[in-house]
Amino acid sequence: MAAVKRCITSSQRTYMSCTAKFGTNSEVGVWRRLKSSSHISATQPFSQSLKSGPAKSVKVVTRAMSGVAENTPLPGLPIDLRGKRAFIAGVADDHGYGWAISKALAAAGAEILVGTWVPALNIFESSLRRGKFDETRKLPDGSLMEITKVYPLDAVFDSPEDVPEDIKTNKRYLGSSNWTVKEVVESVKQDFGSIDILVHSLANGPEVTKPLLETSRYGYLAAISASSYSYVSLLKHFAPIMNPGGASLSLTYIASERIIPGYGGGMSSAKAALESDTRVLAFEAGRKHNIRVNTISAGPLRSRAAKAIGFIDMMIDYSSENAPLQKELSAEEVGNAAAFLASPLASAITGTVLYVDNGLNAMGVGVDSPVFENLDIPKAAK
């Protein structure tokens, strides 16, 4: 039976799952091949462990990474990341792709570390402590995703010497320390020694709503710095403490190669740079550190960050009407693809842009255009 422990609330400690409800409607069996190992058997319904008396909610600790069955082979062709440790940069809420990727990696057995933008750190940690994310932390076996440690991070700055005085004295940064890329990597090395998986899930363009012709030099370079060079910096600093055979991945968008009006401020250029860097880094990190480097070109998602662009709902509707698969993309689908790329199943895949967008990237025209109204274009079955 799982050991009973209290939740720990400090950012310097582990965030552990606090509740697991026992009942007959167990989620066991769902996503069987992408699951976490826990102190409670993932293959036996919870109700079977209660032979008498009413079912009660109890506090238990469930771990994303198993130490007991780490070497036990799983049936079939599973995504097995037990014994692996992942650092996901750019998780600040429970709605974006970074959160979904964290969950998928945890469900496959990986230990989860996250880097959260310093100004969002207090709100994120508070939400974790107060259980606001408990519903979205649920893994396929019914346990809650455990985040072993949350690190403050601002990937725009490589080292303390790069931080300008106005940022150092900004009240949103007061109370946090060791949050530049170099310092975070040093902290992770001191705390855990090494990692196996690095995920870059962050981007920012202060002038993203401006057309490129109206974008300032500052806005353009800021977009490149935060959205693409930050990945180069993270991999540069993390690579020496990544175990051989490790995997690194980022998130890109089709605006890197297609015109997306409204996605401005240099962000399309930043995504193009990110994809080009993925190929070069795949060669350099592969030869020097035996690390695979890939990026996922994800379709539109109603995340908090995407809403800042202002037309995300329109892009989702456009995708649903024109993609080969007429459905709304879920964050979980991107998370599953990331888990695959991070796993040994993708051991020969590197330098790749993997499209996870219901096939929209393959389309040459928008079939919802009135130009095609007289063509018998098939629709998805309802």
C-alpha cells in the first residue's frame, strides 16, 4: 500500500500528488502503453484493494518514476521512460503544450523537473499547492503527475552578467535567485547530477501583433532571443549534463514556412530560425554528446499564450475546416508525440520537424473557400 505523506509546498521541494479516489470507475486500461508506474498497481482497479467498508478518499504518494519495477519489461511496444529525468522549460500554467508534454513524459515513467518564467512563478506554485491543477494533473492510471522540482527561469539571460539593472530591481523578480540559464543548469546538476530529456516550450514576441513591416529592431531581435536563441542556450548549457542517448525537443509553428497574417513581430522569423537551428544542433549535439534534437510543429491550441495573438479561435476554426483530419487538435496529442520523440522508439530520429497538426501542413489551398463550393469535397463523418 502507498505510504502516506503530507504535501510539500516549497518550490525547493517536491510537489506530490495529494489525493486518489478509490472506486469502480477506474481509469485503468486507458492509455495502457503510455502510463506511469506508481506505488499503487496501475493494472489493478483500486476497488479490488478494498474488500470491505465504504470507499474513502485517502492521501497517497504516487510517483511518475518507478524505482521498484524500473527494470521490469512491459508488454508489447511501450513508450517506457522509467528511470529517465526530464527538464521542461516554459511551464507556467496547466493549459499549454508544455504542461501536456510534462504529463505525457510522466505517464511514460519519467521524473519531471520544470522551469517557470520568474514573474509567473508565484502564481504557478500557489496553484500547485492549493490543488488548482489537480484535475489536469491526472494521469491515465488515475494518479496525479508529480513535479519533483520547480526552478525559476528566464531563458532570455544566459548568466547573471547579462541581466540589466532594471530587471534585477524589478519587483516581479525580487525574492527569486539563480534563474539565468547557466545558474539553472548548475542548480539541476547540484540537485540531480544529470538529465535525459530537455524540452523547450517557450516563446515571446513583444510586438507579435504588428506586421513585419511595422516591427522595430528591438521587437524583432527580442522575438529571436526569447523564441529561438533561448533553445540554443538551453541545449548548450544542459548538453554536458545530459546522459548519452538523451533527447532534446522544441515547439515550432507552420508560420516558419507559410504566411500567417497576424503572426508578426518577427515571430515567423524566430520559428524559421528555430527549425534551422534544430538541424544544425542535431548534427553538433549528436556528434559531440550523442543527443537527438527534434522539433514539433504543432497546430493551433487555445492556450493562454496563444490568446495573446488575438485570433487563435479563427485559426482553430480554419484548421478544422481545411485540415485532412477535421477535428480540433488537443494538447495531449502533442504531448504523446513528444513522449515518442523522447523515447528509445525514436532512437534514429534527429534533425526532424514533426508535424502534429491534423495534416494542415500538407494542404496547398483552403478548401472552405467559395472558389471550391461547386466541388464535391468530402467532409468528416459526424
